[in-house]
Amino acid sequence: MPLMRLQKFLSMAGVCSRRRGETLIKEGVIKVNGVIVTELGTKIDTDTDAVTVRGQPVETVPPRTVYIALNKPRGYVTSCNQQGEKTVLDLVDISERVYPVGRLDKESTGLLLLTNDGRLHHRLSHPSFDHEKEYDVSLESALSDQAIRRIEKGMPILGSKTRPAQVMRITSRRFRIVLKEGRNRQIRRMVRKLGNRVTRLKRIRICSIHLGRLPEGTWRYLTDRERQTLTERMKSDASLAPTKRLS
């Protein structure tokens, strides 16, 4: 079996999170084949090496599949690891290793899904599956009806035209938009092209999952019904691209 980092093994075995595993390694309470390990880069063979934590043996168990909804605050990047930045994973301390589905830029807030289900991650992230994402957008100045129609029909940004979108005006400086794609800072770029500026951008829905009243900076597990709905949606996808493995 390929070698695995010790802290990842501890996480997969359900002992602790990877971050906590690094702390335990530094504390010198973990042994591999009877020898104390304090190097964070240590790798083990999970088939042959014996690992103990404070004298208690650790055995691998298949990781449970986890589905999480997070209300991302401003100032956090949607990344698993970015030096010098606070990441969304800093807000979720569980033993399983999860990955963000899609992205929200650093200054945007709202709903973000995280999972270790590779198939679901791929199908929700890839634009070919037409999954909807809904945003609540506030602007610096009023947006005309003509500008709204330009957004709805699609606009040229990043070298090509955006796909048609559903837009619902709330006030002269606020609207909701439903996209089936997710280009880099797409909404901000479209608004800037119209001579305006986004002052607040919040994602409130991904497919059938709604942000609801989840407080900013907190997370919850998806309900059984929410997971079932996502699973049914996956099965109904007409074309299945190759699954991207999360590792």
C-alpha cells in the first residue's frame, strides 16, 4: 500500500483531526512500531506499521462520508491550505478530511458545501451538470433595468460570454441572481463591466440546499433529506464525467 502521512492516518482512523494529529506528534505521544515519532513529515505503511497513541493501538476504519453546510464569513479563503490566510477549513474541526465544493472569493459570504464524497464533489463543481447557485447581491449605486437585462442575457467576460442567468430585483441597489456556472469572481466582474461595484455578495443556495438561518461562521451537517435529494440529483445527471478522486 502507498505510504501515508501519519497525521492523515490518524484522521482517517477517526482519532483526531489532522491539525490535532500534528500537535500529538510534536508532543511525542505517538509511536510507530514502538518508536516515538516527532517528525511531522513521517509516513507510514498502514498495512504493516503499528501505531499507538499514548499506548493505545490505532486501527484504520473506512472514513464515514461527510456532508457539511457552512456559512462562510468575509476574510476566509475557500482553500484547504493557503499560507498566511485563514481558510474555511479553520472553521470546521472534525476528524474527517473534507473539501470545499466550488469557491467563494475572500470578500464574499454565505453557503459553502464541504464533503469527502468525491463523486458528489465533482458533479456539483463541474459546470456541465447545470447545478444552480443563487446569490444575494448589493451594489454601490442603482442598477438600471437595461443593465439587469444585460446580465440576464449574458455578458462577455474573461474572453467569452456568460451563460443566461435569472435575475430578480429587490431594490434599486440589490438583486438576486441564479447562475449555472461559476467563473472566477463572475458577478463582481459583470457588475464592474456595467460601471458599478458590488458591496456585498452572499450565496444563499446551492441546488436544493439553502443557507437559511445558519449563523455566519458556523456549520452544520446536511439532513438525511438533503443528502437524499443530492444523491437523487446525481443519479439523474444525464452525462457522467469521470470521477475526480479527492486526495
